[in-house]
Amino acid sequence: MTVIRPGDEYLAQPFWTHLANGTLHLSTCEDCNKAHHPPSPICPHCRSFNIGWKPASGKATLNTYAVARHAVHPLLADQVPYTITLVDLEEGVRLVSGIPHGMEVDLEIGMPLECKVVKIDDQLSLPYFLPAGATDQDQ
């Protein structure tokens, strides 16, 4: 699978290191207990600097999706068409994700999704959100 990689300085950050270890974690305020993304050193909800990382439940709802029929970058030309998803996590965070290349899924706005962390290589894993209850045989 062809992906556009974040730089090494980003891959060393907690969001990416947790994914590389197989789990989705969210930057979370230790004072108000609200998650936020993208990660930041200050809570966007209560302005606290007391920020940590907590595992996400992996449960999400499909907010919307689009099928890209033209590559936004030359490296993605062999991936067209590909599906881009916007998901609302149970923790109140919205993430952009997608459907892994070559996987066929029927999407419906509002449907429940579950996170599947897909390992690209030793340093990079990506979170994809697939229909809840789907197995590898279904995809």
C-alpha cells in the first residue's frame, strides 16, 4: 500500500508511537478529562496545560465520506479511486481516515464503526475505521 509518510520527527510523537504499537491513543486533558485532536500542549476546552495520553475506545460513527477519483498527490495515483472518511469518535473527537486500498465496504452516514490499526512498516501504522462487527473475511 502506498502512503504519504509523516516525517521522522512526527513519527517520534506519542500519537504515532502509540499507533506503531497497535493502539489509538488521544491527547486528553487530565483536568477536564476531554480528548482533543490534533494533539496540543494546552486543552482547547478548559485551557489547562495538564495533558496526557489515553487509549481510545475505537468506537466511532461515520459523519461523512467521499470517494476521490483524482489523486491529490502523484504518489497516490495508483490508489485511485480511494475512500476518505470523516468519523466522530466516542470520545468526542473527529478524525479524517479512510478505507484501506482494495477493501470493499458499504458505507452509510451514521453507521457505527470500529478502529482497526493497520501496520504499514515498523514505524508507521494508520487508524482505519471499518463497519462495526466486520471481520477480515467480510472485507
